[in-house]
Amino acid sequence: MTEIIIAGFGGQGVLVMGQLLAYAGMLEGREVSWYPSYGPEQRGGTCNCSVVISHEEIGSPIVSEPDAAIIMNRPSLDRFEPTLKTGGILVYNSTLVDRKPERTDLQVIAIPANALADELGSSRVANMVALGAFLRASEVVSPESIAKSLENVLSTRHHHLIPLNMQALERGRAYQY
Amino acid sequence: MAKVLMKGNEALAEAAIRAGCRAFYGYPITPQNEVPNYMARHLPERGGVYLQAESEVAAINMVYGAAGAGVRVMTSSSSPGLSLKMEGISYIAAAELPCVIVNVMRCGPGLGGIHPSQGDYFQAVKGGGHGDYRLLVLAPGSVQEMADLTFEAFDLADKWRNPVMILADGLLGQMMEPVEFGDKEPQVVEKPWATTGARGRKPNIINTLDIVPESLEKRNYALAEKYGRMGEAETRWQEYKTADADLIVTAYGTSARVARSAVDMARKEGLRVGLIRPISLWPFPQAPFALLADGLRQFLVVEMSMGQMVEDVRLAVNGRGSVHFYNRLGGMVPTPRDVLAEIRKVLGGGGGQ
């Protein structure tokens, strides 16, 4: 069972990242769950989701001790760094997070997600850059499954952005950290 | 049909449309908003009526009207909204009209908060509205069951001419899981009692006023007799590893998901623990308790309430085993580890009450 937290500001696309992971897991025949934080969040406020991908039936979809975290902003690093399991994967967006993780028992991947996304022409795909970096470190689902999930998870009006999203995913996977 | 990834609220709404629901009346409240959202988008294009009422009170009375006209109809709300609907629900039960009522529970009392809770068990199962009536209450435990039980709820409502309540919570409504809809067809039920226009026949009258005690008493006994038959026919539950268990954890909905993980963790430690998950909350599944409560086994009820279903478990166990209780409140969801700690505590020797 792999338990993942994805966290950032509202508007950074963290819920979509989680849905892509869950959808890809489902395509690969696994049990999956996705659960959003649904407090009084709004654009600019903090936002996170829990994703569980498992070979067995999933109990609670709420992740309290993640195997992996994808962190898109500083408040999320402060909140979730202490909760990761020993040996867990911590991917963080080093463009926006202005400190290094303190823990030494984690596999830490710093990815300048916004900077790389800007190079591709849109900071809005920073989430896909970070997801790409995560997929290289974790292998919980294949990049091919994520690619297949895009057209199901993104609403039809965003389908013209799928090529850009794929580019961003590849950029994140290729990044040398 | 392939599986799709959906929120519980959306899966429930899609299942309702597939079950032939052709009228939806509601008023917005978190955490059930995806239900009216989905209905607003999809019900009109599939031949139905979606209407956002001016209040919950208006919505439930629109349900009363549509149900009387023989239409498959649903309303959905969350806890404080359900309180507002209670008068109408009592009328619909008294008039013996079929409809489906959804409660995606949030935490209370009062305005409370928007996070998951199971604090409306009493309201759903013991009455809630005035007078003597029963709802058939079904408690889904997954997104798949949000769909399956809602689909079935429409058939059950028609079968018994009675409101059926789906008692879910914010977690089940908001979470996404794979769901499969299959290709089941809804049952088509003749409704000779419906107010469909009296051309060529005597008018049908739907009315709950009956001021002659001798006459009302007859109606009450008839309802009681129906509830008795419903109680015998519609009880459902799921058992998990109960056969050799020293301790039976009992929980429904979200709590049952957590409890099941805790049971697996306990089994790995060599503790003999099982789970009874009531799926129908009314009628409450007495049978598995009657069978398993042998005076040796203990019971642990896990709820996200101050202790509501635990009363029904005590009645069912009927003194033949100690019944322990563990809860979280205020929108907090217990973790499997919390429940495991409680299991260890109970099996470690502490006597029940």
C-alpha cells in the first residue's frame, strides 16, 4: 500500500495531481482512493489531498503517515514534513519553498517546478513538473498510465492543454536532481 | 462497463438517474453539494426535472408532491438541512409515498462544521420527525455502495411505498474511488394510487389528516404492520472474520472502513477480532448479534458520534456480552491505529460496563 499526500496553495492543481495518480492506479488494476481537504479552502489558501494506491481493499482514505509527499509551497512543507514515514519520498517545489527539509531520513527531491514550467511557457503546469519528478523517484504508477489518465481527469475544455501537460510531465521526469 | 473514478456524491447522483429518478429538489449545503450539482447538469438532459428550491422545507414538500404524482424523486442535504426537512418526511411517511432522501452527514449539533460525522443516527433511525413512523435507512460504506444502495433505494421505496434514507457522511461524499454502474434496469412499478389526473376513474386522494381516533388508530396499526414486514425482509449487514472472534467490532459507513483496517492489524498481532457492519440501520440487524453474543465474546462499537448506534447494539446483545464504545467527534475521523489501541485495551483485560 502506498499512501501519498499532495499539498500546496489552492489553484496550484494539487487536487488534479492526486486524481491523476488515483486514476492511473485504477487503470493498473489497483485499489485506489482520493480524498480532498474540504475545509473553507479557496484560491490562494492551503489545499491538500490524500491518495492511497493498494493491492488490498482500502480502509481509511485519510493519510496521516504518508510514504510520499509532493509539496508545492512552504506552509505545506512545514505541515507535512514531520508526518512522513522514515525512508519516505519528499518531492518539493524549490521555486516556492524557501527552506530545505530538516529531516535526514527521507529521500528528498528538490525540483524548481515553477521555474521549469515557466520555461515551457506556463507556470500553471508546475504541478505536472513536480508529478514527473515524483514518478521518477517512486514508480508507484507508470508515466504511461498517467498520460492515459489525463483525458479522463481533465475536463473537456482543458483537453487542448494535454500536450503541454505531457511536456511538463516529461520535463519533471528528466530533471537531474 | 469499465470502472470510473468518481466522488461518492457524484456516484450517488448518477445511480439515482439510472434508477429512474426524474425529479430532484434540493437546497445547497456542504458536504453534499456535488449531488445537486450533478443533478443540475445531467438530470434535465436525461428527461428529468432539477429544481433548486428556496429552502429545505420547500424542497421536501416538492418531493411530497412529485412522489404523490408517482414520479421517482429524490432530495439530498446535510445534517442541519435534514432537520429542516423532518416535518415533510413525517408527512411523506404518513402518506405512504415512495421517495429517496439523502443525508451526507456533517458534524453538529447546531450549524456545527462541514466535516464528516455520524451524529444523525438517532434522527434517521428513531424518528426525527413527529409521530410514529419508520424510514428504511441504508448506510453505504464505499463509493460503489453509494451508487448500488441508491439504485436499490428507489426500488425499495416503491416496493414498500415508504421513504428510504441513504445515510452517508462527508468523507464518503467527498472521496473518490473506482465505481462500476453495470447495466441494471430499474423496476417499473404500477402506481394506481398516484394522483395522475382522475379522467376515467375515481379521484385518488393523498391526505395525512385523520381526526377520528378510531380511524387513525387503524391507520397506525396498518403502518406498524407494514414496518414489521419491512423489518423482517430488509435487514442487511456484512460480517468479516467473525466466526472465531473473541471481540466483535461493530461500525457502519466510514467508521466501518477504519474498523476493518484495525481488524486486519489486530489479526496480524494474533488477536481474534471480527467486524459486523450494519448496512441497514433501520431495520437494525439483530440476527448476527443474537447468534454471536454467547456470553463469552465482547463487542466494541466505533462511531463518529457520542454513542447512538451503540444503544441498538446493546439491545441486540441483550446482556450476553460486554459492549465497549470508542468514538471521535467534531469532524475528526478515527484512524485504524486508534481503533487498534482500543481493541488491545479491551482484549488486554479491562471489563466492559
